[in-house]
Amino acid sequence: MSDPMLNVGIFAVFVVVTLLIVVRTRRRGATAADFYTAGQVFTGRQNGTAIAGDYLSAAAFLGISGAVATYGYDGFLYSIGFLVAWLIALLLVAELLRNTGQFTMADMLSFRLKPGPVRTAAALSTLMVSFFYLLAQMNGAGGLVALLLGVTGRVGQAVVVTVVGALMVLYVLIGGMKGTTWVQIIKAVLLLVGAFGMTVWVLARYGFDFSAILRAAVERGGAGGEALLGPGKQYGASGLSRVDFLSLGITLVLGTAGLPHVLMRFYTVPNSGAARRSVAWAIGLIGVFLLLTLVLGYGAGALVGPEKIANSPGKANSAIPLLAQTLGGPVLLGLIAAVAFATILAVVAGLTITASASFAHDLYAGVLRRKNPPDAKSEVRVARWAAVAIGLVAIAGGIVTNGQNVAFLVSLAFAVAASANLPAILYSLFWKRFTTQGALWSIYGGLTVTVGLIIFSPVVSGTPTSIFPAAHFAWFPLANPGLVAIPLSFLLGYLGTVLSARPSDLHKYSELEVRALTGIGTSPGRYS
């Protein structure tokens, strides 16, 4: 029922409009501050909307709604973790990080610790988190366009992933952080308007009675339909699956505060007050959207049916496009698909600029050229080349992992962020004895444990849904390693500190504490 030419036309309109906006916001001869943080010109409301646009990825729009349609209550638990996580970011990270950093997470860590080793470790962790997140977005793009254009072969989907990767690099090269931020703001508005419109349409089909939608979803679900209304359909089959869900929940709640592309957004506002308001706005917008996914997910289960969703090219990721097709035919399908496409492009652009900034600012300028610092023009040039390289890696990874559930892939990025980044951030901000060795142990240890457990988990091998289903080397039973990796990373940070031969620089910690709590020493903002 879809019209490929109509869908391509809507995609093209969105791409042309956003590219024009990016070009108009471009600043020639941009400094590093312009390229990385847009010159800190965004208000709390604008940045909060951009954060929502950055955070509400393909996992939220496609993966969560598809999980609700397929697994009901258990699928909605993804939403709970994604939303509650922002309380950690609001209370422990946003304001303090804005006061103590400049461009990246490593700026704050290196303020009181040895810059070279810490910047290297933080940059590698940032690149790893960005890689996993980019895999999810590329995956969502491939599944979405496969459904809309009837592209079923791997070659055709590889072309789609390549086009998405090329566009994301183009946004970053032309507009830097300022252009990327405006794309994210536009995308957030489109996403909320589109989701709200579809939610009202679904409710109208059932007389604005949500209970009627639930009953219809149960009936359409067949013999296992009743399980959609309570916990256990996805995670209740065994004790191991319940432990796996606990691991996933901890990862989602703690991972947000360690996501580098989210942390970098706190530096685009003029002061800590604006950073705090950014998070408040983001919580409100994200919370509203995630409530809409509950209606949309059950609505897809009621109107489309889990069997049809499971048999579609994108499987669970296709629930929303199929629901749009059922409600409004090819036109609504094209519009909603364009919103989903915008979601993917905006998020991958934000991830790309974060990863390229970490490479250029932390590795190139902060480590390789530390004794002979490059000028801003040279650093930005390196960041642009890094964006191209990151785009190529993301394209290759998206092609290899095509077909994986995007919400699940995002949970892996959260696991690395929660294990490798969050312990070092919290210890550095709140523990005066924390040392460089503790930071290195927590970052490298958390990164190694998390990635190692993922490699030897059912995600990679041993099951029909694994990345390599024919291989069998999955000795770690949990699909998400957070339950083991996160506490172990905190423990490694503690052990590395107490066993360190060099004590902490207490004077530097006192200076960091004053700066974090008061904002003294940071650049003055336009408003308090």
C-alpha cells in the first residue's frame, strides 16, 4: 500500500529544508567553541528541546513502540528506564558538569587528574559509546526504508544505510554543533506533533477509550494476548530472563548520565542555570512522548497485529510505519516515515559531532599535540576529517548488524556509558581522594568488561537472533551486562584509587568543588 515515490519525495523535502537551515546557521571561520558548542548561544528551552530531539532516537520512536506492540507491558518498561534516568542527570551531573568543563567529558576529568592518560581513556570510551549508538540508528534507517520502498535485499539496504551516513556527515561538516542543534529542535517538534496526531487518531478509532484499545490488542494477540497486559511476556519466562531485565533497567537508569552526546549538550548553554533548565524541559518533552508510545504501541497491536509486525521487513521496528499505513494509507505512512527518518538523521548527526570532537579535542589537541597545541582552525579541520572517518565506520557497522532490534542495540551503548563513563564522572565530582589511576581503572576496566561480556553474550552468538547466529561462544548468559559491569566498574575505580602510589591533589579538588557548585571560573552567561 505504500507509495515509494511519495515517500522519497517527502524525505527529499525534509533533507532539503534542513540542509538550507544548516547552511544559514553556518559560521565561516568557526572557532573550536563554535564548532563544538555553537558558541554557547542556546537558551535552556532551546537546548532542552534539542536534548529531547537527540535522546528520542530510533529506539524510542520505532523500537519502544514496536516492543509495546509485541510484548505489551514489558515493552513499556523500556520507557520507564529511559525517563527515570533523567533524574540522575538532573540531580548529579548537568549543572556540575557545565560548570567544570568546556567541550567534552574529558575536560572535567582532566581538570584535577593527569590530562594525557585521562583524555585518552575518555576519548576511547566516547568513541565506543558513539559507535554502538550509531549502529542502532543505522539499523533503524535500514529497516524503515526497507519497509517503505520494498527494499528486501541486503545490497539495497546497504545503499540506504550508506545514504544516511553520507547525510549525517554532511550536516556536521556544514553546520557544526549549531546546525546540528537546529536540526534536532526541528526533529523534536516534528516527532512530538506526529506522535500526538497519531495518538489522537488511534484513540478516536476506539471512542477515546484506552481500555477498548487494550481489549482489541489482547484479542488480536491470539492465545497469548492476555500476557500483553501484565509483566512477564518478554522477561518472565525464567529466572534468568528476570535477572536480565533487572540488568537492563539498571543500565538504562544509570547510562543516560554517561552518554557523551547528551553530556556535550550541556556545554551549548551559557551557564549552569540554563543547563538545569535544559534538563527540566527535556524531562517534560520526553515524558509526554513516552506516554504517547504506550497508546501507539498497543494501537499497533490492536490495528495491525503482532503477527504482521513480526513478519514485516523491519520486524518490531516496523510497528509505527504499519500503524500509519493502516490509519491513513500511503500519505500518512510517508509523513510518519519522514518523521522517523528525521529522527535518525538528527541523532546520528549529534553522535558524529560528539565523537569527532572527542577525537580532535581530546586525542589530537589534548594528547598528541599537547606540547605544541594547534590553533582553533587546525583543530576544527581535524574534527571534520574525523567526522568523515566516523561516518564510514558507522556505515560499515550498520550494514553488518542490519536486522537487530534498535532498542536493544541502544541498551548496549547505555551499558558502556554506565560502566565506563559514569563511575569516573561521579568519583571525580564527589570524591576528593579520587586519583588518575582510579579513573583509568574504572574507564578501561568498565570498557573492557562491558565489551567483553557483550561479545560473549547471546547478543553476538548462540541464538537465531544473534548477530552471528551460526557461531556458538556465548558463555555469559545475560543479554545486557550492566548488572555485572556497572558495580565492577565502580569497584575498580575505588581499588585503583586506594592502591594508587600518588595521592590525590586536594588543592585541585577544592578548586573543582568551588567551580562545580558556584560556577566561578566559567565563562559568564547572558542570564543567570
